[in-house]
Amino acid sequence: MTEMFIMLLCGLTTGILVALAVYFSIGKLADSDRLRWRAEQDKDSNKIVLPLKIQAYERLILLCERISVNALILRLQKSGMNSKQLQMEMVKTIRAEFDHNIAQQLYVSTKTWESIKTAKEETIKAVNIASSKVKDDAESMQLISILFEIVTRMEKMPTEVAIEIIKNEARSVI
């Protein structure tokens, strides 16, 4: 009876060890399959998301270019316009350009998006500071002159800083 009990115990122990080995082997295979499936999903996702990210970087660089002081002046200043009209048109245009591209933040890092917001806010601030130094009915060229003075004192234009950050992030993704 004792021998039979020992044989039964040995058989049971061997069975449990085999069952555990099979269980862990199947678990490792399942993990491997899950990892392979996840890698395929990521690869498929990148085929869709990467072009959208690249498009977002392009659009955000275009946004920064369009809200740069030089571009705004070239595009918006018209003969006979006074400084208040130019100021209002510049601020309105900056906000409209920003609002038009606000969804692009979905595809870029928080740091990049913050730099774009800063570029928008700092450009508006420069326009408003320049405007506060001239009379509302002064010629728009006076506003432009003061705005250029403010801009030339800046180490780097806020839009240029944002463009650098966008380019660096894009390079790391591509």
C-alpha cells in the first residue's frame, strides 16, 4: 500500500509538473503572439498616423510663417490704412490662422503645441505694444516702423523658435 501510494504520488507530481510546463509554454506562445499582433497593429497604425503627423507639421510651419510679422505686413498693409486698422487686421488674422489649425495639436507634442501658442501670443503682444506707441489715426507705416523696432530687438522671432521646434520633432518622427 505504501509503495502504491508513493507511485501514485510520483505519478501525480510528474503530471502536475508536465501540466505546469505545458501551461507556461502556452502562456509564452500566447505572449509572443500578442506581441507580434501588437507590432502588426502598430505598423498598420503608423501607415495611417505618420502621414497625418507629417501633414500637421507642414500645416503648423505654414501657420507660423503666415503669422510672422513680415508676412502679416506684406499681406495686410494697404494704402490709406491707419495704424489702428492695421493692428486690428493683424490681430484678427493671427487669431483666425491659429483657430483654423487648432486641431493639429492632436498630432504634435505638448512642447511643440505650446511653442506655437507662444508664437501666436508673442506676435499679438508685439503688434499691440507697437500700436500703443502710435496714435490710432496715424499712418500704418508708423505702426510698421515701431513694430520692426520691437522685432529687431528680439533675439529670435517667436515664430522662428516654434518652427525650429516643429522641425526637430518632425525629424525625430520621420
